[in-house]
Amino acid sequence: MTKPDFETPELTLTQDVPAVQPGAMEHSKPFVAKAAHQEALGFPGELVDNWKEVALDKMSDLLKTYRSLPVFLDSCVKCGACTDKCHYYLGTGDPKNMPVARQDLLRSVYRRYFTVAGKFLPKLVGAKDLTEEVLEDWYKYYHQCSECRRCSVYCPYGIDTAEITMAGREILASVGIGQKYSNEIIGKVHKIGNNLGLPKPALADTLDGLEEEVKEDIGVDVKFPLDQSGADVLVIVPSADFFAEPHVDGLIGYAKVFHQSGISWTLSSYASEAANFGIFVGNYENMQKVAERIRTAAMELGVKRIVVGECGHAWRVAYSFWNTLIGPFDFLDPKFPIPQHVCEFTNDLLSQHILRLDAEANDDKIVTFHDSCNVSRGSRMGNQPGGQFIIPRQLLRAACNNFVDMSPETTHEHTFCCGGGGGLLTDDLLELRVKGASPRMNALQRVIEDEGVTHMAAICAICKSQFSKVLPFYGMGMDMIVSLHQLVGDALVLDNGH
Amino acid sequence: MGIIFSVLFYAASVLFVVALGRRIFKYATTPAPLVIPTTPAPMTWLGVIGRMLREVVFFESLFKGNKWTWLFGWLFHFGMLIVLVEHLRYVSEPVWFWVASIQWLGPYGGMAMFVGLAGLWVRRLVVDRVRYISVLSDHLMLGLMVAIVGSGLVMVYVFPTDIVMVKSFMLGLIKFDWQPLPSDPPVVVHLVLTLVLMIIFPFSKLLHAPGVFFSPTRNMRDNPRERRHTTGWRSDAHPEK
Ligand code: SF4
Ligand code: SF4
């Protein structure tokens, strides 16, 4: 690793709010998508000549199709309650990373072209012409938001900056300046079926390898079925689960759970991705097209149920949006939630005593849990509000004797983003990722010192990758981060062997 | 005086109602294509009503967000509620009993508004983050409110005005039987600025008042699995291949 040209924030046991430092992150922006990656998604390849007109048309369009936009852009009273809630502001001090200031980048243009006050008295109400500098600012600061929704919890009008960021990114992509990382990935899903561009033979190989590995490890024939028609359950996992650490241990965990439950299941090579970066660029059509593969696969394989693996934004899209995007799911078994989270799946089996966990298997660990932003604030598990906090903790307590929570202002609905969500999990944004992780790192440091925590479990592929990368910057081991289903899998009592 | 005022009053009222109505119509008719309540969220309409009530009556989210802003904001708004009810005595004859029964609270409401406004303004000037996000109109809005409340309190405590005459003027407006208005400076300032407030209401951040009810993160149910939500802008949200 080359030495980074920025400083990692110091760990503090309490979360301080930094002073405003204008321009502190002005230099941070991700690589711009190449023409081919833009065009594959239906966006122009490069900045169009009449970009201003196109941008304003797009904005006008969005204002008519998303109620959140006019309501949020009109309603903010600049009360400031959100200003110290964003991990990117807390980590960088750049005032344009305060949620309201991030919204204002779009709001000032909205006021100028779409409101009476801004048309006639622009100075008075902070309205601004749409210039290249503004466009540049949009590109920079709409890629310093992980769409984590933390700000929306504290706003008296529920203003969700993630909605504004999505609109900003969609406008940018529509005039020809998309983000390389996200758009390239969406293109791969459209073409091959997963973020990694992993074709069927490679996927089949990987799964065979996993079967051997588990067999060697515990001597049990745990299967990783692929494209098996007539299976009961289609399991959709983030593709990182196929090979990345610690993700793959989570996948092994799901496989063990299915093995022990006796319920037949399959992965799909056509729909080999739970992630849906369409949400990150805020584009309905792309989000739908990515999701559509899953409906198709489920119908073709003739499954009765769909279970989704550990991934935060994927679960938000699946839980909150799938029914709208690719429903109705009248071809699936209505007795089970559609879709079902793998944590719900395992938790149900546990409560029916179909599975048994031996928590002693994890006695070498003291475990804490990172609530993923999209799961916490954009979805649910189980049949009551807040089930998304209860169920993973129930599983962890069943799988580990030593479980402790981090401080309450950093968990549940108040959780901090890992710093790499929302399409920012790319090395060209490393400084932002490291700094944005600092609020979570502070809370983690505290339980390490106070409770001797050794591991942090997560249920999101992005969180896992992000923490593996940034933990070392804070002097912590990258293997502190584990998949929840790794812990479950290790504690699971299997009939033939353990 | 009375005539000029009457004309201004009608003009401001028509503008207020029409412009605000158009804005509300826009909010009400723009679809919310996806299910986006900030979770954990209620799963039923009854639950949503409860959440909305807690939001509007107690400022629940703001309370989670910032205790000082919450305190001053709440003082201001609930002072205003009291003052508005108290002011109904100028348009009811005989005065409704529930309006009459809270008359004594009126001046306290005015003072609560004043304290709230002062606190909010100090925060806007002193806290670097809030200063950064403030533009001229944010300060002017506070100034306008302070002037309206201040001129009202001046009439209560310093230069009492002929409120019988004010009342007959107000009733005259309603009955289209125009009456003269006292010409003391405080009452003129108070009324002119209130008309200004009515005029800018539908074009400014005061739209937060209707806005909060239309906020999809607060008014949607968390039931996407149980009930299929459609975008509202596509005939069929699911294109077959
Ligand atoms: S959504 Fe999250 S990342 Fe974006 S502004 Fe709000 S708190 Fe910050
Ligand atoms: S909390 Fe809401 S109303 Fe207050 S400044 Fe932030 S976005 Fe605006």
C-alpha cells in the first residue's frame, strides 16, 4: 500500500463536532465514467453541448415524478439540526458535507429556475445560476454522500438527503457525467448478471471449491447448488460473498443453515447478484432492469421462495422496492415473506427449534454488531417495526456468549454508515472513506477499551469490504470484521459432525 | 386608512389562499413512486397518524436532533398557537367561549414566541454550522417575526390601542362593511407586517407548514411486502421481457 497523502482522523472516545472548514474536501471526486459505461446504461457518453438545458429538463422531470423533491426542497427551514449528523461532515469538517448544505447545492438551482422568489430575488434567497462550477460541486459533493439516511432521522420534516443525492446523480449522469465505479458495475450486471462480471463457469468452479473446502474443514457434504430447477428457495447473495473475505464465510454460513434445515435451495447464475447499484445513481430504469433478472430467474427455476443474503442496500431494494419494481410475486408461496432476509430465515428455523446453536464455538470472541444504514433506516425484518435491530441481535446472542452493543447514539436507527456505502466503495475515494468511517471507529474503539471487543459482525457486503480496508488505518486488524452468518455457521450443530 | 387596509387585506388573503393552495395541490398530486418511510416506521395508517401527531405536536425528530433548537422552536410555535387562538376574539362575535377562556394566556404566548425567536436567532448567529447555512432571507424572516411579535407586545404593555375599534374593523372586513382602523403606529406596523407575512408565506420556507404532512419519509407506511405499492407514473410497473 502506498502511503496515503492524507491524515487518518485521531480516535476519540466521544464524538466531537468539528469546526467548519470550508473547502476541506474540495479535492475529492471519483473517476468519471467512460463513454461506453455511460451508454450501456442509456446515458450520453460525455458532457452534452446543451447540458444546462438537459439538466434543467431532467430536474423538472424529477420534480414531477418524485414528491420527495418539491416537498424537501421547499420545506427546509435551515434549522441546522442535521448539520452535525453526517459521518462525512464529522470526519472532514467540510461544510458542504453538512446534509442541509449538500441539499442546498441543488436547492439553490431549484430556487433560481423553479420558484418565484428565486427568479426575482435570487440574492435574497440564496438562488444560483446553473454554471459549470455548480455542476462541478454537484459531482464532488453528491459523491461524498453515502445515501445512508441518517440525516433524515433528525430533520423535523424528515428531509432525506439521500433522495436529493440520488436526484443530483441522476441529473449528472443524464448530462453525461456519470461515476465510473457505479456505472461500470451496473453495466456488468446488465451483461453478465453480477457486479464482478463472473460468468457461469467461473461461478460453478468457485462453488465447487467451496464444497471441497467445507468438506475438508468439517467433514460434512454441505452443498452450494447452482441453477437447480425445482429447488424450494432461490438465494440471492451479493457477489462479493463468492470470494471476498470475510464475505465468503457468511455464504458458507448460509449453506450450512440450509444443509441442516433440509430445505432445498439454489443460487442462480443468471441472477448472481443481490446488490443493485441502480439505487445509488438514483435511476429507476436501471434499478428495475437489475432487479428484473431476479424475477426472471425465480420464474425459470420454478422456486417457491426468495431469500436475500447479507447486503444492506440490496435488502433495502429487495424489501422496499422489489414489489414495486418487479412485483407482483403471485408465483411465489404467500406463506413466507417475499422476499425474506437470510437473518429472518435462520431466526425462524431457530425459533422452531429446527436448528441448534452451540455458542461455545465462539467463546474466543467478544462480538459487537454494526447496524447497516440501509437495513436500519430503509427496511425492516420480521413483523414489527424495529425487527431489523432485534433479529440480527437475537442471532448473535444465540451464536455467541459474549455480545455487547456499541453506544446507543451509534446503533439502531442512529447508526453511522461504514463510510463506503452509496457507491463510494472505490479506491479513488479512499480519503473520504477513511475519514467518513471515523464516527464508527470511535464507537468501536470505545467498546474495545471498555469491553475488550475482538470482533464486529455486519450484514452488508459493502460494510465488510469497507471495514476490511479502513480498520488498519485506525490501527485495528482487518480481520475484526466478520459476517454474521459466519458466527452462526461456526456455532451451528450439524447432524453429521459439528 | 381603513379602505386602503381593507383592499390590501383582501389582496393578501386571495394571494395567500390561491398560491398556497396551488403548492398544496402540487404536493398532493405528485406521486411518491417508491416506499421510502424512514424506518422503523409504523405499518398502519393509524400508526402513521400517531407518528405525524408526535411530529407536529412534539417535534419528535427535532427533539432527537438538537435539544436547544427543539426548545426554542417549540416555544415559538406553541406561543404562536396560543396567540392565534387568542386573536380569534377579533373575528368572533360573541367571542367563542374557548377563545374567551384562554385570553389571559395571550401575552404569555407572545412572550414565548419572543424568547423562542431570540434563541433561534442567537443560534443562527453563533453556531458556525448554522451561520454557514443561513442566507439573508433566513435573517429577514426572523426579523419580520420579531417585529410582528414585538409590535403586538408593545400594544399589550406600552401603548394600548383601541381594540374595540380594531375589532369592528376586522368584523367589517368579514361582513364587507368596511370600518375605520385606529392609526396608532404599533397597530399599523403589526397589521402591515402580518400582511407581508401572508404574502411571502407560499413562496418561502414557511412552506414547511404544509410540507411536513406530505413528507414521504414520515407519512408512508412500512408495508411494501404486504401490499404492492405502484409508482403512480407508469401504467405497469413491471415490463415483461
Ligand atoms: S444521507 Fe448520510 S451521507 Fe448523505 S448527507 Fe445524510 S447523513 Fe450524510
Ligand atoms: S434538519 Fe431538516 S429543516 Fe433543519 S436544516 Fe436540516 S434539512 Fe433543513
